[in-house]
Amino acid sequence: MIIGLVLNAFGNGLCIAANIGSGIWTAAAVNMNMWFGVDTGLLLFIVGVLNALTNQVLLKHWDTRRFIGQVFYVMFFSYFVDIFTDLLTSIGVPRLPIVARGFLSCLGVVIFCIAISLYQRANIVMHPNDDTTNILRFDYLKGNATASQLIDFVPPIIIIIITFIFTHNIYSINIATVFSLVLNGVLIAWSDKLIWPQLKHNFSSTGRNNG
């Protein structure tokens, strides 16, 4: 879980610093940041809390332990995203040639997909958005990781469209975003099989570890 938290925050921070696209939820936060002027980390936290509430609806019952755990997770996640973004910016990642930044942005996507795979399988506590895909995957979509990711992309796409209407600009959407949209589910499923394969999924709708 801890490895997943750090890798997830680092991968997202790398995408933001390289600025050649990012995961679609992070891109939505960046676009809201450019619209409202609110810190990206704070926006990621607010969106995470809303995701945690959405999960309770999808579960069809209230799970206090799950909700509190996810709120704490997203609090630390948003904090570490800001730390990694500032660190990577300070060492010059945004000033690298565009090809190098494109590679690093896509690498960031790969890193946070590996992170998602690890803590979804551990199923101790995870980012609420990734629990959303887990619930969709196992309770609604017969284990299909790719389909659950595609459904989960709908809300941030709507957010980006709304921000574009008001700002007339789109930020943090580029090569890595397309890479993420196409391959997120594939990369998570690949990581399930190849990264620490002994760690098996123990998902349950109660949110408790069954392993």
C-alpha cells in the first residue's frame, strides 16, 4: 500500500512537471487549477473526497472504515503529488527537450498504473478513484479492468469540457493523456500479472482484505 501511494504520487508529479500530458483525472485537476487558481493538490483532495462518496453509492451501503481510509489516503496522496511536482520542477524537468518530456510523461503514466495495480491487489486502503474502478471492475463488469477504466474516464472528460467553455484553453492534455486513455486498463492488467505476481486480488464489496 505504501509503495503504491509513493509510486502513484511520483508518477502523477512526473506527468505534471514534464507537462506533455497526464492521467485524465490529474489533467482535470490542472484545468480546474487554471480556471479557479486553486492549488492542484487541494483540488485533487476535493475530487478524491467526492470519489469516496461516489464509492459509497456504488457499494449500495455505507462503509465508514472504507470512506475514512480513502479520505486519509487522498490527503497524503495530494500532499505528495505537490512535493514531487515541486522537486521535479526544481531539478529542471520542465526545461528538458520536448521529446524527453514526452517520454517522462508516458513513463509517469506507466508508474502510476503499476502503483494502482499494487494497492488494488493489496486492498488495504487505496485512492478512492481507483477503488471506483475496482468496484466497477468486480461488482459490475465481471473483472474487466479496461472497461472499468474507460467508464471512470467519463467524469474528468466532462470536467475538462466545462473548464474549456469558461477558459477557452485546455491544459495538461497531450501525448501522455492519449497514452493513458488508451492503455491505463491494459497497463494495470499487465502489472497484475508481471509486477509482484504473488500479490493476488482479494477484492470484496466490504472493502476488507480477504487474503
